[in-house]
Amino acid sequence: MEYTVQKLSRLAGVSPRTLRYYDQIGLLKPARISSSGYRIYGREQVDRLQQILLYREMGVDLEQIKAMLSEPCFDGLKALKEHHCKLLMRRQQLDSLIANVEKTIAMTEGRIIMTDAEKFAGFKRRLVEENEQKYGEEIRGKYGDKVVEASYQKVLDMTPQQYAEIERLSAAFNDTLKEAMASGNPGGDLAQQAADLHRQWLCYFWESYTGEAHARMAQMYVDDERFTAHYDKIQPGAAVFLRDAVQIYTGIHE
């Protein structure tokens, strides 16, 4: 079956303007142009649009989607299976968070008593979900699904006391890094102390620590503008300074 822009937009639930824009940037070209000048889409374009919309739901930007779908070795079936697994995980996280909110409402209304562990469980689920949405693709690509899932499980198994320690380490790290930057020396005592605090913080999330992984993580803070922006809130240039300090701390320079 063939579709015009209007028909395909109604079928897919996107605007005609979106389809025209996808054509303009080369993401979704029509199968042909009719004698009347209408864009005509066939089965292949419908399938491609479905893939585009699936990736958009996962928060992947258009340039990345275009690059993936343009790869000669792109495996559509494998991509769909990976997407399915991520959606199942998100559903599980959302179900847990919804249940937690419902319990909180019931507790507030005086219908049930909620333990501290139950209150904390919903927060941990939300923390995992937000991290997956923001950075999931990057960290999975760099470290693999198994490592990422193990890290998420550590968060979900975390006790309130462990989370409090993470908060303490995070505050100490921020203060120490800011003070170290004043010296301008990533190899100095304060900078190396900041790198060690960063290692301690990471160990609450990682199944096992290696200097190589620590150095790769620090480099990613510089390579990815979102991580850079996060660390540069401490002080402009913090991401680069931390990367240099961690490279000295681990003895690994990428």
C-alpha cells in the first residue's frame, strides 16, 4: 500500500511538517514523487518511519538515528530486540514507581503504614530510569549492557545508609575538586584526593573497579557535552581538570 504525506501522517500520528522535514534532512525519503508532485511512501518507508519513531521515543536524536539507519551493516531485527528489552525494563521501573506513589498516597491518607525501605525503593527506581534516559546509550555503548545492568542492580539493592554515604562522598568530592582547581595542578595532593573520592563514589555503582574503566569514564566526561556541563557546574573547566587528575591517579592516559 502507498501513502501520501497526509495519509502517512495520520497513520503514524506525526505531523505532515515532520515528514517533510525528515525528507529535507535525508532521514526519510519518499519512494517516489507522483506526477502531481506529491510525495509517495511505500512499505519500506513505513518500516523506516516506525524505526525512527521508536528511537525518538528512546531519546535518540535525529542525527544519530540517521547515522545508524544509514550503516550498511545495520541489523533492524537486532535493534528492535534491544529496543524491546529496554522498553520492558522501563515498564518494570515505571510499574515499581507507580506502586510506590500509590502506597505513598495511601500512607498520607492514613490507610497504610509505609516502611522506610518502601519509601526508598521508588526513589531508587526513579534514579535508575532517569540515568538510563539521559546516558543509557552512551554508557551501554562504552561498557556493555551487562556492566550497566549490574550497576543498576547495585543502585536498586542500595540501603538508605549507603545512599547517605554516596551523598557525603559527592559533597566532599565537589568541595575538594573546586579547591584543587585553584592550585591548577591535577597532580597535586588535593587533586589526587578528589580523584580518590571519585573512585570511592564510583565503587558504589560499579560491580568492580579498574583504573582503566575509571580513566575511560573521566575521558567521557570531556567527550560528551552533557557530562561536561554537569561537572562544569562545580566550576568551569572541572571536567577537563578531573580527567587530567584521574589519568595521573590511575596512570592511564587515553
